[in-house]
Amino acid sequence: MITPKKLLKLARKWQKQATLSRKRGHFVVYSADQRRFVILIVYLQNKIFRELLSTAYHH
């Protein structure tokens, strides 16, 4: 049987891993009117999306 101390340690480890996995794979973009958009990093593989970001950045 697992002791309460070990169980608490495992729970904290799992919670930390869950938090890290939620934060991976995204980045944030702010528009000119300060709206915040969370974008999947996978979209950076799309040439059209990269061009859109590049065009928006240079204006």
C-alpha cells in the first residue's frame, strides 16, 4: 500500500506534468486592437500562415 506522503508526491508530479502538457504547442499573437489569439505551433508549418504573420508584422 502507498503511504499518504508518497501518494501526495505522485499527485504533485502528475499535476505538474499535466500543466506542462497544456502549455506546450501554442504561442500567443496580439492584434493591433490588443486582442489576444492563442495559435497552435503546428500552424507555423503552413507557408500561407507564415506569410500572413510576416505581412502583419511588417505593417
